[in-house]
Amino acid sequence: MPKKAISLPAWQSPNIEPKRKFKFMLVFGDIPAWVVKSAARPNVSVSEGAKHNFLSHEFKFPGRVTWNDIDITLVDPIDPVMSLPMFQIIEKAGYILPSTWTNDNEGWKKSLSKRKFATDNLGNIQVKMIDSDGQAVETWTLYNAWVKTVDYSDLDYSSEELTEIKVTISYDWATIDHV
């Protein structure tokens, strides 16, 4: 009598490849992908909108959708230096140092612009998860993204850690594409 074939559970199949945290690429302006240490994927929140009470019951209705800021951590190598390009992103968006104002104080008339941040400066930021062949299997695209915070790491004589730059990105919405 022939042996009956035993089907394997899905996770025992050699064809299954789970997404792995360390297999990702970040497309972020002109920042080289290899200096990226970590990046968050977008998160979305739905507020609790209106409530309606009827007899002894409370009924809740969804409110607004909010896309939460994401954090990115970059290593700050000597070549190419990352601290200067991060500062230049802020300058390209319209920030003018008070020390560069003209005698007529022309600098105070200018301010930061979302268009200069999002469209002219950074473009659409993407977080791409890749498979073992380096192909994108999930791509998050952040629209109208702008740099909200640049946090240069502390220096410490007692530490041998790499210096880092933590960047918080704010954006209007995101899309996800699966291959």
C-alpha cells in the first residue's frame, strides 16, 4: 500500500519567506541608503468622532484619519557627512539664519514653505521592504513629507558608539504597494 503524502504546515514550506526587519531601503532625498540605521513604517490613527447615547447604550462613530509622524535614524559618517545635508534640507525649505540677513533685514520676510520641503527638496519619501533577491515586496510612499525634527546625537568621551542623527518626518498621507 503506497504511503499517503503528508502536507506540511505553511511555515515549514521552503517557499515561504517572511518579511524581515533588516531587509529595507529608504529613499529620502539625496541621502545614501547605506547610512540609514532604522526607519519606521507609516502608522495611521482614526479618532473617535461623534458619540450617540440611546437609552442605556453608547454608540461610537469614527472621526478623522491621521497619519502619524515617522522616525528615521541615520549614522553620521565622516565621508559623506550627514549632519550638513540635514541642515541644508531646512535651509532649502526657506530657513534663513539671522546672521545672513541684509542690512535692510530682508531675511525676516521669508519663511519655511511646505512646497519647498515636500516637492522641491525631498520629493516623496519611500520605505521599501525587500526580499532575499533585493526586490521590493512592499513600498510605502509618504506624500507631502517634510522634516519636523533633526536631533544630532550627543557626544561622549566614554562611548565608542557611532554618532547618529534622528529625524522625524511629518507627512499628509501614505500609500502602500505590494508586489
